[in-house]
Amino acid sequence: MASLPTHTPMAPWERTLQWWLFLLVMLCSLHGQWLAHGHDPYEFLRHGNDNLGYYQWLPATFIDHDHYHMYWAHPLLNGHSLS
């Protein structure tokens, strides 16, 4: 069985290509978001951004170990909460 080749650093052209691909994906995503919600800046900035939900999930997961009772969430009738 042949051994795996050792890791070699990327060539400069590979690093440049990687950055160009990243920028292309980022610009395509931004353009698609602008086409869908460009008429309303609030909706454009709001979609795909869930900072508050992340900061509710973080303490519920790592401190309380309970996903059903998150801080700053709306309590539901069944005892759970909705972020």
C-alpha cells in the first residue's frame, strides 16, 4: 500500500486562484441577495443574518445544556421557546 504524499505548501498561483474563486462566490451571493431584496434595504440586510439567534443558542448549549429554554426568546404554550 502506497503512503500518502506529504503536505506541500500551495503555489502562489493556487493561492491567487483560491482568492478569486472566493471573491466570485461572494459577489454572486451578494448580487443574488440584492436582486431578491434590493428594493427594501431592511429586508436586504436582515435575510441570512441571525446574530441574536446565535447568541441565544450559545449559552443554551454550552452553559445550560437546554435548547428548549433560551434566553431572549418568546415562550410558547408547550413550555418551549421560539427564537
